[in-house]
Amino acid sequence: MNGTKLPNSLTDILLGVVRERPAMYLGEAKISNLSNFIIGYMIGWYAAKDSDENQDEYFSDNGFLEWFYINQNRKLDSSWQTPFLEKAKDDETKALVIFFEYLEKYKNEKLS
């Protein structure tokens, strides 16, 4: 290897390669395409791991989505993309950019 550190969490992957080249990983740079990517990652992660050690807390009680909804003083609902789309005035590409901005803020506050 060339010394490049591989991402070890969903958050790192999203803020790294997916943020840099969203269309390559999502098909199109749209927030609506992000769910399938995240679900696929989580399925693969659980299939490859023998324990919960080093599990990305993205969906857990202390994870990004809960942090975001608390930060925005909103109730968590089944359509997690809605607040990002509202902020972006239903522009899916802009909503994806906003999502990454909040995810980076979460990482800086909670994971650093």
C-alpha cells in the first residue's frame, strides 16, 4: 500500500470517497440515492464482523441521525432525508451537500 489510511467507519467513508465523488458511489449525486448505499454498507459490515466491536454508531441511539434531529429540535421520523430536502428547497443534490456538512459537524463534535 502507499500509506493511505483506509476508512474504518461508515462516517469516514461517507465523508471521504462518497463526498468526493458522490455520483460514482450513488449513481447520481442525490440524497435519495444515499439510503441504498448506507443499507448496503451496513449489511456488508454485519456480514463481515463477528462482534459489535468498532461498530459505526451511525444508526444507534447515539449516532448521527439522533444527533441531527436533536440538534434541529425535530422528532425522528421514518423519512430521514426530509429535513435535508427542506433546507435545500427540494434540490436533491444540494440536500446531499447539506447532509455531508452536518455529518462533518457531527464527526467533529462527537467522534473527535
